[in-house]
Amino acid sequence: AEVERAVQKMPDDVMILKHLKGEGDSLRLSIWDLGGQKEFYPLHLLVLSRLAVYIVCFDMRLLSSSADPEEREKAIQFLRFWLNSVFSSSSSIEEGKGGGAPIVLVGTHKDQVASVEEQEAISALLYREFKDSPAFATVQQFRERDPSGGGRRTLWFFPVDNTKGLQDAVVVAMMKMIVECVEGEEYIKRRVPFSWLDVLDTLKSCGKPAISRQDLEAIAADKGLGRTGRMVLEEEVELMLAHLSGLGIIIYNSEASLRNLVILSPVKFLVDPFSLIVCDFTLHKELQHKTASSFFPHDWSRFISKGVLSRRLLKKLWEDFGYFEELEHLAANHGIIVPLTGVGRAEDHVEYIVPSILSKDPLPPLVRAPRFVGYLVIAATETLERSLGSVVAVEAVRRIGIFPLGLISMLIGKAVALGQLSSGVGQAGADVSNLRAEEAHLSFGAHEFRVSLAPGQGCIKVDICVANPREVVSSLSRLCREVLEEHAPGLGGGFFVPADGGRG
């Protein structure tokens, strides 16, 4: 909003109306295929944006009347995760304008689920399961003439035949819907100066994944920025960077340690190096892995078995990418890595936890029964505000809550860091044997507790092992707010207590 107000004050002779679909021009879209493995979930928060259209595919066979009930529930949970992931990253509210990015649900294997009645039953199931979720508000409907000859029908998804490709009329209808969604978005109609587009064309043609702010300002000066008399070069460059970053074309952070870095290709600059440390090592063995493991075999073994990454191993893994300190800082900011405290360590012997590759095995049962049990629920801010202070059924929480896969690793990371600070001694707050990818047994000083995903409730369960839960509840609620403010500003977190008071 601030960028648009500033741009509106600039002279008309330096402005154009920027449509992705211009006079005689075609609409150009970038298509990203997101990794489906759980290890990659934290990386999704780097690339999901309000300024996109999302296609979420599912196998219709798993939701049909003949599907195994357990498999059907897994498929519904899969869809709930993706709907929630898109909503959590695309629902930030600007100047009172709510709403998330458009979502197109696509059901595959129509050749095997050809019955009109079966497809309508699947559509009804989707509506029952997700109608209370704020994410469902942006799901696009598919309308067509009823194949049985009974007028027109409406479905909450596009049923497609994978074997036909563009020969399937529904595939063509889906593509048309995507174009209509993009053309209806306000962000493709924003006024921008000609000179900004000139700078952008130069950046695209340079072939680099990133550029320094200093080099960018030199390009900007050459293209005429800072010459309108309304603002100096540095001010206009800052506005341009905010605009391009808001569109997702580049990534720029004005934070002191990052403001000299302009990321031109998020995939090449961030996802490529990050995916070297956030992946399933039973499936992925890249050249960088082989090189780093041969240089530091002990560090490598500790990394893949314990999820603990040494800084010198990280440097070796990332040595071909450049900008090591900036990448390291961004990885820590996004919870990809969590620094472990240590006393008297050399810089390269600093270690990190990589939460998303920690063991998936459950922690052993609690030695002593918890004194208090509560649930940390993440949901759309407005939904949460309506629920606080009232009695909410477990089923309602499951339907309205944002199942926090991907976010929980960041919450665990922040809890580990706070635990280290409150312990006051080395790494006492971060015993990696008590950490898992989706649960952790930690302590804030003497306040011992366990956090874990509760799939049945669609939230995070908190078992507190001390009589007074106030410190743990307060600290976890604050850490949850921090994670959401940084990565999902349209969401809020609330601490819910079971009807029996939560006393163990």
C-alpha cells in the first residue's frame, strides 16, 4: 500500500499500467511443482504467496465410495494440509482487504471414477469436510453441462482423465479457470514506472541468482531512477524493491544483515542450497553430499543420524553457492536451522539442529504423568477470536484449525533456543535425544513439558509436567505468535484447555 501511494505521486509521463496481459500480448505464468515429502514442508513457506493461483491435486479413487475408510481419511487429511498451507501463506490482510489466493482442486483418474454420481458424491464430501475452513472460501467451482443430460452441474473440483491430457475438455476448462483467476487479480493492474520495468528486464537477463544492493543501484541509476525530483535514488530503489518483492518476483529483506542482498531467483538461490540439508537422505545423495561427507565423515554421520549440523559441514555443502553468511542467516530466520549454544567453541564448530529431518519415531512415554494438558490451536485470526472464551467441540477444532505441519518445526526450533537461554548452561536445554520432527520434550528452566502434533485434533498438544503451567503456556503462546507473524500473518494462535480443566 505504501509503495502504491508513492508511485501514484510520480509524474504520469514515467508511468504505465502494467498488465501481465497487455495489448497484443499473452499471459505468461510461472509454474512451480512443490515437493510433497514432509522434509520439504518448511521450504514451502519460502515460496507460497498471495500472488499466485494454486492447483491442488488428489486421487479420486481414494475418496470414492469403494475406497478403504482409512485411506479416505488420509486423503482428506492430505487435502486439509495443502488447503491450510496455501491459506496460511496467502491470507495476509492489506488495508482491510481479506481473502486468500485462488485454489483449484483437481481430481485425477476420471477414467477409473467415471460415474457422474460418484463425482458428485466426492464433491459433496469435499464440501462437508472443508466448508467451515477459511481456506475453502477461495476454492473455484467447476461448472459444466450435465453429461447425463439434466442441465448443468457444479462441482467443487475439476475431474480430469490423466491419460487424455488436452484431449480432456475438463483439463482445458481448468486451464481457462486459472487464466480467469489471474486476470481478475488486482496485482496485475498496478501502475509502475517504465524505468522499473527496464531495471527488471536487465536483472532477468543477467543470469545471476542474486545481486548486491550496490550493483542494483548502479543499474537503477543507469536506467534513470532518482531523476524525477520526487525522491533520491536510494529511496526509489527501496520502493522498487518493496514492489517487486511483494509480487514475488524477487526476495528482498531490509534487515541490516540482509539489506545488501537482492535475490533474483528464489529457487536457485534459496531452495537449491536449503534442499541439500532438508531432504530424505535415504532417497537423495547429491554430489555436494558426497564431497562434504568425505571431508567431515563424523560430522556427516551426526547430521544424518541426529539432525545436528556443524557449521563447517554446512560451509562445505554450500561452498558453490556464495553468500554463505546471508544464506545461513536466512535459514535461521525461517527455522530451517536452529543454532545450538555452546561454550568456548570455535566459529566453524558451532552446531545447528535441523528440525525437519529429526527422527520420525515417537518419543518414549512420559516418565511421569503430565500435571496439565492443553492444545495450541492455529486458525484464521477472525475465526480464533470468535472461538476464544467459548466451548468448542474437538470436531470443530479439526475443521477450522490450520494443521500446522511445517510450522511446528519452527515452533520447536524457537522453543529449543529459548530453552537453551533459560537453562543458563551450554546446551542443557537442547538434548537432541528428546527432539523429533513433530514432537519435542523440552524445558524452560525448571518447567518441563512436551509438544507434539495431535493429528486427530488438528492442533498441537502440550503436556506440562509441573504444577504451575503459566510459564510454559505464556512462553509457547508468545513463540507461536512470533512464528505466525513471520511466516503466516493472516493466522493467529490460541491456547485451548479441555473441558475438564486440563489437569492430568
